[in-house]
Amino acid sequence: MLAGVLALAIAPCACTASGRPGGHASRPARATAAPSPQHRRSGRPSVQLVVEASGDLLIHSAVFDRARVLGGGRHYDFAPMFTQVKPYIQGADMALCHVETPMTPAPPTGYPTFNTPPALAAAIAQTGWRACSTAGTHSLDQGQTGVDDTIRALDHAGVAHAGTFSSAAARTTPLIMTVKGVRVAFLAYTEQTNGIPSPHPWSVNRASAAQILSDAHRAHTDGAKVVIVNIHWGDQYVARPSSFQLALARALTRSPDITAVIGQHVHIVQPIRIINGKLVVFGEGNLISNQTTACCPAAARDGMIVLLTITVDSRGARVTFIRYVPIWVRHPDFVVLPAGTAWRTDPADAAALRASYERTVAAAGRGPLIQPIPAHLLSAARPRITSQRTGRQRKRIAPGVGGRPRWGWERRLVTDGDSTAVVRHARSCRSAWLRLTRDFGELQHISGCSAF
């Protein structure tokens, strides 16, 4: 149910990739969203895009061993690990991931020199990610062969990529995708590669202000209306942005060519801040890994799926709102769970999930432009919302266009507790879904609202 409901708030993506050698599969472009009445009058349409971004796909040996079990011992299947968060990925207009580890056909290895089964690329595509950053700390663990094989695996799966390259020509061609009629560039960089030198100057993008600003300007010149920059940066296990992060973020957000800055690497969640009037996501934590308290802080099992609302109009493109889904990696099956809602259906891990949600929200923050999903945790003592329809009456609820009456359905949604939500709206199921998602993440518990 969750996937069907999320599609109401965040329409699914259909996008085309261009500007990348290797032949990414083309996808039909989405129709442009209907302009608001204000824009119809002015003739200047506004388009809103929801872009998803998430943390490290850090494939330790325990993770690929589990994928082998899920594949029946004959192949690797990573897709079931992402089933619980798949609706958030597929619900975005464009979904971006970060591939931390190289993928080659050689026998897989974990920390400290990673090699991941190429089957991960198929799971990425199946989950709904359309493009991935490949510039990270471990990009060069398998040398140029690892870079080339990773690109080959993603190309074969139909997933676009940015940050590592197989040739100098590829390095000079920015990844630009068309989403809802808007050309969106995705650029990716890393602060360091664990001391491993680049096989070639063009093998991996290094994070420097001059290089990123130059690339962003080129993407803008090539027709991109939105430019998203992904950076693998920061000090591991430190929530506070480093001096390098802050200095680079200040330089990048001053550029009119750059719309959004997002990042990973430190393995825990870092804050979302406004710098030079632009929202910066410093660190999304891990999306999946085998990091536990045996090696790392408890927060290493936390992460967030960030949903950037980007408005594109005659004034340009800007991030106008950020929502994020706190996630937690359950061990030993490595299923990625939405921490704010999964505790109700996973009682064995309820305390850990609630603690994870609280850690992530404390680190990422909240405010008028930044909100977690759900916005608040329900009390552990409070029964969850079952939302049965107790009243349904067709009635005149508001004046209509030209004085004609506007008719709609009134639905009364009640909880197992003592609260009642009354929704009066011409499309009341949609209103109920959006309201309960915003406040409690209760999408999947509404009955009687399958269509409207």
C-alpha cells in the first residue's frame, strides 16, 4: 500500500539520460506538471521536482554473504534488503544513490579493500535508482579495472553514473537527465581515496572548488536548469561538518550554477543547513553496511533518504523544501527500515528503531524548510492508527467555480486511541493520506481510500 499512496504525493520517475558514453537506456520523459492558476495567467509555468538522495551503499562481506543466501546460494540478490524503503525511492521524480564500493566479476571482498558482486547494480535498478555517484573513498580499491567494471555493471543495468570514468572524453561530458521536461545535471566528487593514487588524471573526480564550479558552469552552459552536486567528504564518525566541508559548501552555494549540494562518507548522519540561502545536506549516513557498535558508533546503523523539492520557474531553480526519511539497518538480515514507522511492525527492534529515529532527527535537524518523515513519533504507549471509515456523506462543502456548488466526500478517520481526524475535502482520501503522512507516517494504515 505504501508505494501506491506515496505516488500521490511524489509522482514516479520517468527520465532520460544524456551526455554519457556507454549507452544508458532511455526512458520516456514525464509530462510537465500542470501549472498553478497563478502561472496559467502569467504564462510562466512552474515545475516541481522531487529528487531522492541517500547514503553509502557500503557492501561489507556480511552483506554480500546475505545476498548470496537470498539468491539461493547460486547468485547474489541484494534487492530484498531495500524492499521496505523502495516506495520512497520509486516515488521520487528522480532517485540518486551512492555506490561506495567497486563492482567486478572477481571474487568479492570486504573491508579494507572492497570488491562487490556486480549483481548490486541490478538491485539498484530494481529498487528504482536512476543514477548513482561512484566517486568515493573506495572507488580505486580495484584500480582502473574496478572503475571500468563498475561503470560496465551500471551501464548493463541501465543506471546512469557520475564521478568515475573510463576515458578522458567521458570525464569532460557531464551527466544530464531530463525529468518532467527539465534538464538536470548530476555531478559527483570525492575528498579522498584512502591514499590510493588515481591511475589516470580522469579516473575519479576530486573535490575541489575550482573543478566543481567549472563543471557546474559547463553543465549549465550545456542546457542544465538544475545542477546537483554530490560530494563524498568529511571526517568519519563526526557529525559536525569539517572545515573542508564548510569551506567548500560556502564556495559552491555562492555559485548561481549550482542548485543543490548533497553528501556522504562519514558513516553517520550530518546536519542539513542553509548556507548562502541554499540548503546543504552534509551527510546522509549509511544506507546499508555491516557497521555495528563492535567497531563504530550506534549511529553508523542510521541514515536518511532525503527528498529534495526543487522548484523550477522563470527565476531559475532552487530547493524549496527538504523532507527526509530516517532509516536503520537491521542485522543480521540487512533489511533497511524506515525508522519512524517500522518500530510498530517490528516489536523486537522497536526500541532501537525509535532511538535511531531520534538520533537522525537530532543530527539532521528540522525547521520550516526541513522536516523528517514522519514529522513526529507516536508514543510507544499509544495504539497505532487503524483509520477505519465510520462516516461517508456526500455533501456540499464549498462554493465552486462560477458559483456552482462543489461536492465532495466527508470521511471520518478514527484511531484506536481517543483522537479523530475529520477530513472535509473534494478529494478527501488524498487529503487524509497527505495529512497522516506528514504527521505520523500512517499511509499504510488507512482503509477505504484506495481510489478517489
